[in-house]
Amino acid sequence: MSANEAQFDNILLALAEKHTGGVPDFLHTLASFLRRKTDFYTGAKQAEWEKMLLEIFRKESKLAMSAHEEKVKAREASQRLKEEKERAEREARQKEMDDNKICDITDEEAAAIIKEQEDKKRQQLLDGAGDSTKVTATNEEVSKPIEKAEDETEKDEVGKLQPNAGNGCTLDKYMWTQTLQELEVSLGLYLVRLFI
């Protein structure tokens, strides 16, 4: 739309608002103005002014329909993107819920699971006790200090060493793990177990 096209919008809008009958009344006023104040109807043959009016209205109709189709396409594309995003979010939530299912177990089952995990840790340490290369930790395995706290309750933990998988610590020359019942310390080729 050019600037010339819009220069009379305010005047025409104010005029259109005064017509309670809507667009037909507004068009009637324009045709009446052309009849009373110009030679629009009498200065040319009827076929010529009818042709001119139809050409103008057809041109504006094409522009209006084209603009409307673009708006509809944009709205539909926006709706599709919104629906795809919502579907992806629903699927992600569902996957997260499926991955994080919590199930109830009895005290006996819990004790069996803990014992199984402790046995696995103990076996790993025993397997590593005969091989000195497994006891000395690599740079990736060495416990590193905690650099930042997740919340207020963990502020005093900053600077302390992070526990290893066995709730203990892994250093260059030795490592230790602990449970409520026992403590295991690996020093080179030696494994020391204390039962509490």
C-alpha cells in the first residue's frame, strides 16, 4: 500500500463511521456525491463509467483476497508450529515420566538391592586389589573439589571433595569406600576392611 493510498484514510474512516447502514450506505453517499457534484454519469457513456468502476473494484478485490490468503497462510503456519511445539513438549514430558517411574518395594527388597550393590562394589575393589594399575586412580577418577552449591543448604560443601561411587574418596595413591556396616581402604596392592 502506497502513502498516497492511505492519505485519505482518516477522512474516509470518519465518514464511514457516520453511516449506520454500513458499506451500502457509504457507497450510496459516494455515488450521490458523484451525481450531485460532478459530471461522472453524464460526461461519459454508461458503459465507460461502469467499466471503470468494475476495473477499480476488481483490482482492489484481488489485492484484498491476496492479502487475506497471506494472513490465513501465516495463521495456519503459526498454528502448525504451535501444535508441533506442544506435541514435542507433551512427548518429552511423557518420556520423562516413563523414565522416572517410581515403584514401591518392601523393606526386604530394598535390603536385597543394597546388599547386591555393596557386593558389586566389593567385587570391583577385590578385582582391582591384585592389579596395581587399577588402584592408582586416573585424573578422571580422582575426586575433585565441589565448586558451586546447588542451594543454600549445600554452601558449606563448597571446597570439599566430591564423593566417589562408593560414598568415599578417590585420591592419587589410595581410595576408600564406605557403607553403614563397613569401610574399605585400598592402598596400592593392599585392601583393608573394617567391619563396624
